[in-house]
Amino acid sequence: MSITLTHVAVQVRDLTATIAFYEEYCGLRCIHRRHNSEGGGVVWMAEPGREHAFIFVFMSGGQGAAQDEQDYGHLGFAVE
């Protein structure tokens, strides 16, 4: 069996704002969403046409973490 990267899961503070950002600036679309009783949930997002190849999973909640000045962690997209 070959190994294939299928998704990246990221915890976010504001799920609604995260969805809006990735839709507007990166062209991702929601392909699945679940809500929880606290008003948060999880959303799966993908590039149109690549829904079965690779997805981003954004989950609300969890404890926020301060980002250090030297922390350059990010998701990289090529845009026009």
C-alpha cells in the first residue's frame, strides 16, 4: 500500500471567519460541515475538483496559543 497525504487538520478560534477567508482568498469551498452544541464544529474545505485528493479540516475550539515572533508556520497558496 502506498502512503498518500489526504488532509491537514487545524484548530481555529473563529470557524466562520476562517471559512470566509479561505473561500475569498484561496478559492476553497466547503464540502462537509458539522456543528456542535456550543455553536462551533468542523468544516472540510477543498479546491474545486480536488475534493477527493486533498482537504483542509478546520475545527473550532480548543485553547488559543500565542504565536512567537519566530514562528513562521503557515499554509502556503499560490495566488494570482
